[in-house]
Amino acid sequence: MLIVLQLVIGEDIKPAYRAFSRGAEPAAGDVFNANIHVYVGLAVLGLAIWRLAVRLRHGVPAAPPEESVLLKRIAAAAHFLLYLFIFGMPITGALAWYFSFRAMGEIHELAKPVIIIVVGLHAAAALWQHFYVKSDVLVRMLRPAGRRAP
């Protein structure tokens, strides 16, 4: 949800970034909006580190046994891309914001439509697995093993 929030409010950082880049003083409201974007981005990075630690410690559920090798490879590639963006977006944004590293700001900006596509495809694939393939992949994402149903 924080990533979706970032995609919605992401444009709010631009006026402050432009002002700082020119050596001008940004408006107070622009600084507030920029700070929200920056702090939420840092929260995303912190949660991503935590998620990766959990994943490394506990592993991931196996793919459904009936799933084709091609779908398993596509899923692995999609998860790699998701992790790349979940880490890459806050890191490039922080480098641009805190260190005025312009190239990182451009990468951060160019990656926005790509992450929207990757997240959308991931959600569509989960729904396809649930409603068309009738696998338990979506259910396992929402209620992993070890968590009891209410």
C-alpha cells in the first residue's frame, strides 16, 4: 500500500526538488509534500529489507506442482523485478534527494511507469492464477502457512 501511495503522491516532490536544484527556497507546502514522499520511501526501503530478511530466513512457498516450467520462470523473473524496484526506487530517490545525484533522479523518474506495469502484471497474474487456473497461489499470498484462518 505504501508503494501505491508513493505512485499517487510522487509528483508532489518535484516543486521542492526543482527549487532546491536552483538554490531557491521552496514553498513550505512543497517541502511538506516532499518530506512525506521521502519518509514514505524510506519506510518502503526499511520494510523491503525486513521482507528480504524474512524471505531469506524462511524461504518461499513452492510453486504449485502442476505449474509449467515456463510459468515458474516467469514468476521468478517477476519477483526479481519486484524486488529490484522495491529496493531500487527508494535508493535512487534517496541518492537524488539527499546527494543531488541528478542521474539517480532521472532513473527514479523513468522507473515509475515500469514499476506500475510490473505491479499491475503481478496483480493480474495472481488473479489469473486464482480465477482461471484455480490454484491456491493467491490464497497462499494472503494467508501464508503458519497463519491460521480466523
